[in-house]
Amino acid sequence: MSIYDVIVIGAGFSGLTAARDLREAGRRVLVLEARDRIGGSTWYQADAFDGFGLEMGGTWIVPQQAHVFAEARRYGVRITGDTPPGRLTWSAHGTVRDTLLPVGPDEYGALEHAVRALVAASERLDPDRPLSEQDLADLDVPIGRWADEAGLTGDARELMVSWFCGCANARDDVGSALDIIRWMAAMDHSLWGMVRASVLGCTFTDGTVSLADAIAADARRPPGGAELRLSSPVRAVHDDGTAVTVTIEGGARVRARRVLVTVPIGVLGDIRFTPELPPDKLAASRENHAGQGQKIWALARNVPADLSGFGWGTDFDYVGAMGTTDRGEVLVCFAPEHDRVDADDLADVQRAVRDFAPDAEVVDAHTHRWVDDEYSKGTWATFRAGQFGRYELALGRPEGRVHFAGSHTARRWRAFIDGAIESGGRAAAELLAADAGGRTGGKDPAERTVRP
Ligand SMILES: Cc1cc2nc3c(=O)[nH]c(=O)nc-3n(C[C@H](O)[C@H](O)[C@H](O)COP(=O)(O)OP(=O)(O)OC[C@H]3O[C@@H](n4cnc5c(N)ncnc54)[C@H](O)[C@@H]3O)c2cc1C
């Protein structure tokens, strides 16, 4: 059996970036991807709504995300700038308010308090350092509990909680408030910056696939290009202390000196590792992350072309118009639970959209059920309350000759495309350093954690 320098498991942005960097450093790389496409949690469907392309997964980026913008510049990938909406729509339990502020004048004080509480919490964080090392356990609590402890009240509380749930794609008793406050810290503690980072950022003009394709082509460029095998789900990883044997579905086996695993948190436990993964990684996978909601695209008539609506007490927490086709407005809709709205039932989608646009007539809908997808088991990897302390560092820690990447292991923009790219670059450097240690006879950082 021939031996690769590195086998990368997963061809999302983290795996592709790592493969490209390792190839550039002269390593012989094999990428194994379970699906029949690259891109992982991003998936651009070019002709979904009569030729209007839809991003089923990761979509928006902001200029503060240095890694993804650097990659786009490197390959000349086109980015469409963000145009802030001219107005926002607020839906309180289905009652639409087209007002300057989301709450009535009697609650302006409560709203100001909520904003101050958010800014104050954000300013405690350094988003470039592990949050679990910054004495922030009081923020690593369920979103709803943070709102109560910060003294938020009335509509101001409901708005803030629903917005956080939208960012977390999770319920308010599940998602970690800290993981969302982190977004604001990463946007230099700016409230407007956080709004942009949540749903109003830039997009890839030709779809996320344009960047994924560019990185993959570079990784595979001859001579010495990485091999990419699609439709190759990995079922087992065996580290014998000298090399690693990877078993693909159907029984084929390949071998490498090191392996990089980039599969999502919830999927990790489905691969049989020997030696077994340590208890923290296994527990993290069993618990899975908080991002277990929905992203549904709808095509609707009788909807304002500039709709950008945040709601509380509504099934969708955000509904926004993203473009126009001959059949209507293209709406992107988010819900914090995977079964809130039935995307196969246009009447159900219409009912939920009407909380934001009461005359809406939904004529089409499209989604991908990431939560039910065996290679994702969730949407974006926001943490559950308490998971920072337990798993933030554990998830990216190498185990023997097996290394780990993925947006869930990133620092500043974990759970974003940018974080996936950051983590791929970090892991490639880590693998090269471990390799250099082994080759020069120096202490190999990975060897230190080899378990019997
Ligand atoms: C609905 C949705 C909306 C999002 N919105 C945004 C957004 O607007 N902006 C943003 O920046 N981010 C967003 N994200 C998050 C972003 O898409 C991800 O953080 C990022 O793409 C993750 O990249 P990754 O490489 O870490 O993981 P993934 O892209 O998940 O890649 C992991 C790969 O591993 C493969 N795999 C799994 N199991 C196996 C196996 N056993 N063997 C081989 N391969 C396997 C998978 O098929 C996948 O290709 C969104 C995600 C979703 C789902």
C-alpha cells in the first residue's frame, strides 16, 4: 500500500485550504470526501429558482473576515458588496412594525439598556484568544438566561433574544450567549457591525462554489497536486503510532503518515478511531453543537422588494428579500429549530412569512435539511451553553498522528467560512511542524499525545 504524507478527511473550506497549503509545501496529499461534491456546509445551487442561484448553506461574509477575503483576492473570485437595507421591519408576535426602532417610546430606556449590556459584555472579550481562558463562564450560559441576568425586559428582551437565536440558529435555552456576543467582539464591539455579520454581509457573486473550486484547483495543480476522491465516506481511522490507516466505506484502505479530520462535530463520533478518541471529543460529538435550525428559501408575491425583517414570537426569526424573479421576491428565512416550518408545505411557509409580510403569497420554497444530513448533523457550529469551557480547546487538539480542523476549531470566526479557512491554514502549519519535528529527530508535538 503506497503511503501519503497526509490524508485530509472532508473537502469543505477547511479541508481544501489545508490540502492546498500542504501541497504548496511539497506534501503528497489525498483528500477523501463523503459527498459527491466539494464545499461541505456551503452548497450553491445555480438554477434553484428559475436560474436564480441559491446558497443552501454558508453565504455571507464581511470584510473583517480577513482569511476569506484574502482567498477571494488571491484567486480573483468576485464578491458582491453589501447594500444595507433602507429600512427594517420588526414583527412582534406577527404584528408588523415599520418603525425607526423596534420598540415603542415607553421602552426606549429598556432598549438602550439592552444595547449597553451587549456592548459591555462584548468589551470583556478578546476574540483572538480562546474564550475559555478569559473568565467568561458567566456569559457561557443559555441565551435566555443571559438576557434575564443582564436585566433585559419587555420587547427589548424579546428582540435581543430572538436575534441571538437567529445568530445561533438555536433555541434560547440551548445556544450559548457567549458564542453570539463573540460576533460583536469580532466586529470591533460594534452593534451595527454585528448586524452586518449576522445576515447583511457581502456574497460570492458566482456562489461560494467559485472560491471552493479555485482552492481545490490550486490544491490539485500538477506537479504533485493533491488527489481528491469524492463519494468516499471514511468509516475508520487507525493510528498505529508510525502511520495511520484510513478505511473508506466498502473496505478500501489507504495509508498516510498523518491524517487531518475536518468533519463536523456531530459526525466525528460516527468514525471509528483506534485508539479511541478521548472522552472530551466523544462527549462533544454526542452532545453536538447548538446550530440545529433551518434556512429556507421562499419565492413570494406581494412582498416588499426591500423586506428585511427581524421577529420575535414568530416562527422565522429573520425574513429578508434577496432578489427578484419573474415569479416574485426571493426570500431567505431562518428558524431556530429544524422542524419549525415545513418547507415542503407552501401553506406552512406562507403562514410563517406572513408574520413579516401579511399579504405574502408563497409560490415556491427550497431548503436543505442539514440537521438530518448524515455528513453535517447541523447547520453552523455555534456552541451550546457551557461548551466553551468543556470543548473549545479539545476539539482542535491533535491525538497522536491524527489532527483536527474545521470551522468549529477556529478562533476569531469559528462557525463561519472564514473560520474554516483559518482552521485549515492552522492545521496545515501544525502538520508541517509535527513533520519537521519527526524528520529532524526533534520532539514531534503530535507524539506527545499518543495514547496506548
Ligand atoms: C444553513 C447554513 C448557513 C450558514 N451561513 C453562513 C454564513 O452566512 N456565513 C458564513 O461564513 N458561514 C455560514 N455557515 C457556516 C459555514 O458554511 C461553515 O462554517 C463552513 O463552511 C464549514 O467548513 P468546514 O470545512 O469546517 O466544514 P464542512 O464544510 O462541513 O466540511 C466538512 C466535510 O467533511 C465531509 N465529511 C463528513 N463526514 C465524512 C466522512 N465520514 N468521510 C469523509 N468526509 C466526510 C462533509 O461531507 C464535508 O464536505 C452556514 C452554514 C449552514 C449549514
